[in-house]
Amino acid sequence: MKVTVSFTLDDERDHKIIRWLRSLSRGERSAAIRVVLDAHLGGAGVTLGDVYQTVREIDRKLRNGAFVAGTGAEPDDTDDFERENPDIMATLINLGK
């Protein structure tokens, strides 16, 4: 069963929320709101859905012309995986289990 919940936003006080909602496609809004509310209520942390949503957002930005400027330096031998926050990496590794 689906439940529809409506709420009101003030265009001055809630301008960041309104801008964020408008940046999402209609099909993404419900999922994004659920993720935010679940995180606020102490949800299970990072989910595959969170990762997927972030990847889609990055892809959309890249297709719209966003880019990341590098330093021009040669990469070092240290694996990026090893430099990440170990707690975040442990959560990501365990997502599919």
C-alpha cells in the first residue's frame, strides 16, 4: 500500500529545500526525500541507493558540462582506496552483503 504525504514549504524560509527539490526529476523526488528522512531518523547509514543516487547526480552534472580540474601532478603509488576514511569504506564494502 502506498501512502501520500503532503507538506507546505515557505518560499523564503525553505528556499534551499525548494531549490533542491526542483533540481530533481519528478521520478527522483520521492526516493530522495525518503533517503533524507531516513538519514534524519537514524537510518542504516549509506545504502546502495545512496551510492547510486550520487553516481547519477555526478553523471548528470558531467553531461551538463561540469568537470573536475586536476592538479596536473602524476599520481602516486598509493591506492585511493587506502586513503579513504576506513569507516566509510567498511560501510561501502558491506553494502552488498
